[in-house]
Amino acid sequence: MINDLLSFTLDLNRLDAATKRKTVILLNKMQKELTDNLLTKDLTAFGKARQTKLLKESKDIIEAYYQKAQMNLFDTLESIPEIVAKHTQQALESRLPPSMEAAIPPIESLKVLANDTLVLGVTTSDWWSKQSADVAFRYGQAVKQGLVSGETSQQ
């Protein structure tokens, strides 16, 4: 039983690492796309309307990537409860007398719990939305600061 538990815990840790790796790869792609988008524009010649358009495009890019990252996480979170519940049920039934049955909550209830997980006091969907908005805001600030300072797109 201990070996099974350790093996199962290692599998969950591998899943966690793989999910994080997917998210980092996705966010690195977002960073490259934002950089490429910025480098194709001549910010020093930008008027207010063109600057606004660039920042809107950038915000849309950021939101799209963060939504993809959130969906990747939700896909993973949705699969975990059923896997954990079945593993727990099998582990319990292997230790319980034949007359007893290990009862687990319905899978749908477990999935709802997984999707309503709190991160720093807010649901995961709210947390991802906040991250997206924060990144878009900081990116916009950096672009505007560069314009005010007279920096080129490369700078």
C-alpha cells in the first residue's frame, strides 16, 4: 500500500510539473508574439490612435494566451478528481473487509470542487483573469513609458 501511495504521489507530481511546463511554454510564446508585434511597429512615429490600436492588439494577445493557459489547467484539474477517487476507492477496498464498500462522492461533485479551487483567496478563473489584466496593464505601462522617454521599439 505504501509503495502504491508513493507511486501515485509521484505520478501526481509529474502531472503537476508537466502542467507547469505547458503553461510556461505557452506564456513564453505570448512573450515572443508581443515582442514581435512591438518590433514590427515604429513607435516613435505613432500617433495616439495607432498607439491605442497597438495596446488593444496586445491586450487581445495577452487575454487569448491566458485563456489558453487557464483551459489547459482546467482540463488537468477536471481529470484529477476521477483518478484520485478511483485510486482512493481501490486502496480502501483492498484494505477493507469484503462486507464493507468504500464510498466516494459522485465524480461530478468532485469536478465542481476542483474547478472552484481557491488561489490566494479567489477562484482559479478569477485568478487567471486578474493575471491577464495585470500583464496587459504592465505591458501597456512599459510601452507608454518607452514612448514618453523617446525609446525605439527595440529598446
